[in-house]
Amino acid sequence: MSAIGRLVLAFATVGVFATPAIAATTGETFSAILRPESDFSKVCRISRPPMQDRRDWSQWQGEPVDSGVMLSAARRLISGGLDGRTDAPTARRLLDHLVDGRSSVAAEAEIVLAKLLLDPEAGLLDQERAVALLRSSARSGETNALLELARLYERGEAVEKSTETAAALYRRAFLGGSATAAFQLVRLYGEGEVKPPAPGISERLATAGFAMFANELALGDCATLRRISQALSDQNSPLYNPALARRWLEAGVRVRDPDAIVSLGEMFLAENRGAGDLARILEALDAVPASIRVAKLKVEILLRRGGPNDYETALSVLGPRMGAGDPQAISLGASILSGAFGGTPHLDRKRLLLQQAADLPDPNPDLVADLAVMVRIGLGGPADPAEADRLVAKAAELGHPGSLQIFAGRGQEDALDELRRQASLQVVEAQRSLASLHLCGLGVPMDRIKARELLDAAAPRDPISARMLGNEPRLVPTEPERIRYLTLAANIGDRLAMVDIATLLRGHRSVPDTEAAMRWEEAALRPGAGQPKAAAYLAALQLSQSDAGPDRDKALANLKALADLGEPVAATKLGRVLLKSGAVQEAVNLLRYAAEQGQPEAMLALGTMEELPAGIDRMDVLMRAADAGEGKARVQLVALANSREDAQALLAALNDGAVCKAADSVGVARVLADNKTKAFDVEAARELFARAEAIGAGDPEAEFALGLAARDGIYGQAADAKTRLAAAHEAGHPSAALELGRMLTGTGGEPVLEDAVAWYGQAYDRGRRSAPVELIRTLTNGEAAGSKPFTAAIGLLQRAVDDGRADAMRQLALIYERGQGVAMDTDRSRDLLRRAADAGNTAAMRDLASVYSAGLGVPMSLSESTKWLKRAAENGDVKAMRELSSALRVGLGADKDIAAADRWLAAAKSVSARSTQP
């Protein structure tokens, strides 16, 4: 009897599975069937439908067909397969034929059909039949049917929830040879959902799973180990168990498996393990064949160690590969020299490295394009526009997508052929670039299916491709799928993908998952490469979603700390905040630094200041921003053009058509459609609007921009505006619901107002936290006060109050004070005002000052009034500063103090002057 057979037999004899003892022969059978390929392939491998039989199955008339081919066709029609076309009704017809005819694949077809009938998105929901199919297959011992049925009982979906029944089904699946079932039982017992049938059973089950594959490892089949460790490390896998994954990887390290060594090293970095563990991995990496992944891991370990010479040592690790012209090594070296890994930036050395890369016989187009940006802007050396143009032309000839359109006709076809060749060789940069061209229809037919196929192929190896899919609703329209791609990127180590997941989870269109979002934010903030940039984006996001108060103060402090460390994104975000608050000089210093680090958003902020800082040329800095990919800079440049001809020349030079952001094209089109601008060009505007429609369908930013253009009567009608804004909302745009609500409140009529309230509620759910206050003010100013929509709006306002919104507390206080749509209640009004003031709302503080000065429902107290005025003034309220100055000047509610009165008046004038600046 094999070791596995003895282990399973031992389980059975202690009554773990409530079955008779398993004979030795059964044990031998288990040894034969419990192989990785029979179970883990369902978790770890993405099975692709075969290429055979690409016929149109919707025309199938029931003629004899090989059942295996028919089942494959049904799977393709459900998943979208290779051509991306889904057809659930036809898939069901094929599966019904296979099931009813009891074909050779009937049992498998039953499971596929059951899953289809349980999928609400397929539109064929039939839970009763789905459960019947699964039970039929489960009775015959089909492990996949047992697993699926167990999941239904565990979730209470289509059947009455019963974790005990789920556990019993998992036990049967385990006895049928499913390692997945073993790990599901471990999870159920560990979560306390089901009482373990015997002490220590969870550990023995985990050991069983381990033992099931030990023989394979002993034979040196480390591919088995990789598949298992990947499944155990994947947060979306039912087997997710990082502790057990670490066990498998440690086993791989013991047998010196290169992939296990690298994976364990990456896990140690993510877990912020100590110097001893990292040193052990660094030593083991010396025996691993050289690759860019290995080099990057060594670099990150060296930089994490943080010794005085580790920065240069990290570069020396990459030296041989950079010398050999390896584009990924050069790109990584350039990132190190930019300070992306936390070291001191050396832009002069980065420029020299990119120049050497550009001079190679077969240079990488991305590196040539990066060098062109540095040369044009003057980073790491003098600016040289002529040399930058030469480099852009060279990048175009090599197939760089951002340069192809500018140099159409200068070897474009050869460049595209080379790009296709590289993509066919699975070069991820080429796959990514070609996908971008197909997405926008640049030099190739617009083909979203092809674009997704290319990115899908690159995503498992390239976090940028995975993140592109996760952030591209035109290719991946559903949020769960987008989160899956972002998770793939995050699991490869992409910190920005972690931030993106957290953002999606917080604003999820159905049920926000704040706890999961917080876990991803914590993961993004763990020490390691890319942490400062991720922290900067998170702090900026928190800043945008918080009002005055502790949360905003904390986000600002985080941004400032990161900017002080030299993080360019933090410097950009903080600079923009300070610019709005009036701290102009400090803002300019931060934005200058960020612009020098290549941040296009910082360049745009400098170029759009009303009063330009010394040494800043508006057109130059906006051109630099546009060259770096900032679409809004293109809009500004066109608006500044002195004539239609100048605008067209600018667009040609900036390659506006090559930009895949349809929303930016809409921005340029709006300028061209405005007869007040010198760039006025109706035909060009129409062309750009039409192009934006073509490439922007399903893109939330594009739909939103086109919706606003229709609302304003620039392109389309009011009905078009509503349709587009609704599409933008459905695709995830955070502001579309708010704009729809505004439109509907402005059209009049109670039924429209009811719809407006619903859209304002959606806006609030999407993070537009001021929506309830805006809505109630709009309805109060109209004739809707006291109506059914007004009552619903008060309900929305109460939600915001319950969520701790200070502005909502103040607005609800005013409603109770006036008795608008509610019974007048001055006590509740005072209570809400005080809560709002305590939460930092300066308008509420001023209101309380008025309440006490006039004795409205409280004993008159000038001293209490002045106390609240002072609190509001200290929090930056200009009106309070002026009123406090007047009170101190005459000694009203406080001792007379002319000097203090003058100081507060001067402060009010200073803040007022700053607030008028953009």
C-alpha cells in the first residue's frame, strides 16, 4: 500500500468520513487517481477551448456531431472563448442535447449546464433544474458536481444553507479523489463553521493534501509544486492558504527548485521578513539561472537591506544584463536611477544609460521614447528639441505606438510588422503596445477582442498588462472581472493595482466592501519597492474623499511626509492642494521638483497658473506635459492657439489622434467647437467627437465627457446626455450620477424630481458625499419643499448624518429650525448644529455664534458667541475672521483688543486674496 493509501485508510478507520474502512486496494486506487493534473489543473490552469470547429453553432439543426466537440463549443459560447462571442441560449441547446441524449460526456455536460443555469448574467436562471442536475451527477460520484453542490449549500444559494451538508459533500468529493475538497474542509473547520469530527483533523487533512503530491515532488516534478503553491497563494482561489503555500515553497527551496526560491523570496518581501530570511534567499538566488525576475528580486532585497553600498550593488547585479542590451534590465536600471526604489535619483546617469540603449543595433522602442522625453524636457542634461524629434522618429520606426501616428508613412507598416512579430513571440511590451493600437484603431483595425486577447496573454507575466485590463471597462465591463485582473497584477507585486482594487471595493456599485478595501490598502503600504508611490496615491485618494477634520489632516500629513522624502507623486498632489489653499510659493517649489521628475500632472499645474512663476514658459511646460501623455495639456494648448491653423499644427505635433483617452479628444473638440476661441473649427470638432464616440464606447470618462457635451448642446441632445451619463455611471464613473441628478432637478415636474433624488442617492453611494446637501438646497430653493421627493431627500440627508457628515448635520439642523417638510424642532436643530460644529464644520460654528448672540432657544451669551466665532476663525473661516475682528474691536463678548482685531482682519484679507487664485 502506498503512503497515500495508508493515510486515507487511517482517516477512514477513525471515523473521519463516517464510511467503512477502505481496503488496501482502494488505497492503491487513490494513489493512482490523486494526481495534481486531475484536480489542481481546475484551480491553477486556465483551460482554453480547442481551436477545432469554429462553426456557427446557432445554426445547428441537430445533425450528428462528435459529443466532445459539441461540449467544447458550448464552453466557448459561455465563456466567450477565442473570438470573445458569447451565446448562452445556443450553449444551453447544445448542453440539453448532450444531457438528454445521455452522450458519452453527459455527466460533464450536466455540471456545465447547471453552472450556466445558476449564472444570473447569462439570463437563463433556473435554480431548481440546476440543483437537480448537480444532485444527479453527485449521486454517481462526480467530484466536480459534489464540489459545486457543496458550495451552494455553504452559501445558501438555490438551496437552504447548511454548512453541515456542505462538509458532508466535501468529504465525499475527497474520497472521490479531490484534493480541492480536502482543503475546503480545512477551511470550514478552521473558520469554525463545522465542528471537526475528530481532534486534530484539520492538520491531518492538510497533511493529506501535502502527502498526495509528495510522490510527484520526490520524482522531481517541481511543476506540480508551482501549481499548488500558486493556488495556495491566490486570494481568489478556494485553496487560499498563505501558510501552507509557504510550506510548499520551503519544500521547493530544499530541492533547489529555482521557481520556488524566487517565489519564496517574493513572498518574504511582501511579508516584510527579517534580514536573516532575506539573506538566505539572496544566497540561494546565486544558484538560480539569471533572468530579469531574479535580478529584480535581488535588487529589491539589496535595497530593502539598505546598506551603504547596496544601491550600487543593486545596479551591479543588473550590469551584465544591461551591458548585453537586455531591455528589461535597462528599464529596471533606469527605474533605480530615477529613485523609484527609494534611492537617490541620478537622472544624468539614467539619461546616459538610455542613450546607450538607444545606440544599440536593435534598440527597444519604449526606451528610445523614454529618452526622447528626457531630451525634450531637459532632464539629466540640456534640452534638445531637434534631437528629441529624431528620437521620436526612431521610436516610431521601431513600432512605438505613441509615435506611429506622427510619422505615418515613415516605415509605419514595417514597424507594425515588427510589433506583430514580437507579440507572436510573447514579448509582453509588444503585446501591450499592439493591444493599445487595436483598442484605438491606430494603424490597425479597431478590435477590442484582439486587444483583450493580447493583454490576456501577457497578463500572467506582466502586471502592467493585468492592471490595464483591470482599469479598462471597454475591455472588461464587469467589476468582479476587473478586480480579478487587478488581483493578478497585485499578486505579481504591483502596488498601484492594490490601490486600484481598494478604490473599486470602496465604490462597488452593488455593496461596497470596506473591510476588504482596507486589507488591500494595508498590503499596498507594506515596506518594499513601490510603497511610497502607492502611499502617495492612497493619501491623495483619502484627501479627495474627506472634509475638514481629522481624516483630512491625516491625509495631508501623510502627503507632506512622502513629499519631504522626495516622492514625486506626493509632491504633485500636495502641490496642487497647496495651490488651491493659497500657499503659492510652497506649492510652486513642490510642483517644480515633481515636474523635473517627469510628472506630467505637475507640469500641467504649473502651466495653468494665472500668474506664472519666474522661469516658467506656459507653452513650453504645457508642451512637455502633453508630450508626457497629459491629455488636459493638449486641451489647454489648443485653447491658447492664435488661429485655426496653429491649432491644427499643434494637434499634428502632439499626435492627438494617437491618444487612446477619448475624454481628452472630447475636451479638444469642445474647444474647437467654441466660436469664442481663435481655434474655432466646426468640422475638426465633429471629427474629434465622432472619433471619441467610436473609441470611447463603454469608457466611463468618454461617456461622461460626451454626456456633458450633449447636455450643453455642443454635440447631441438632452436625451443623448441622459443616455450617455447613465452609461458612464454603469461603467463606474463617480460623477455621472450627480450630473444626472442635477439635470433632472432642472427640468421640473414631480416624476422627474423623484428620479433626481434616486440619482443623487446613487451619487452618494459612489463617494460624492456632498450630494445630499446639494440636493436638499436645490429642492429648498425651488417649489418642491414638503413634496414626496423632498421627503425622500431628507431621508438621504439623514443617511449622511448617520455616516457622520458634518455638512449634512448642519443642513438638517436648518430644516428642523425652519420646519421644512418636517415638524419644527429647535432642540433637535441645536443638537445637530453642535454636532456639526464639533465635527469641524465652520459654518455650523458661525451659526452657533448667531444662536448665542440672539438667544435663539438658548440663554443669550455674547461670550459663548465669541468663543464659537473664534473656533471658526481658527479653522480658516473668512466670515468668522471678519466678525471676530469687529467683536474684538469693540469688546463684544470678549475683552477689547485692537491689535488682535487688526490681526484677524489682515488674516481675512490674506485668505480672501489667496482663494481668488486658481
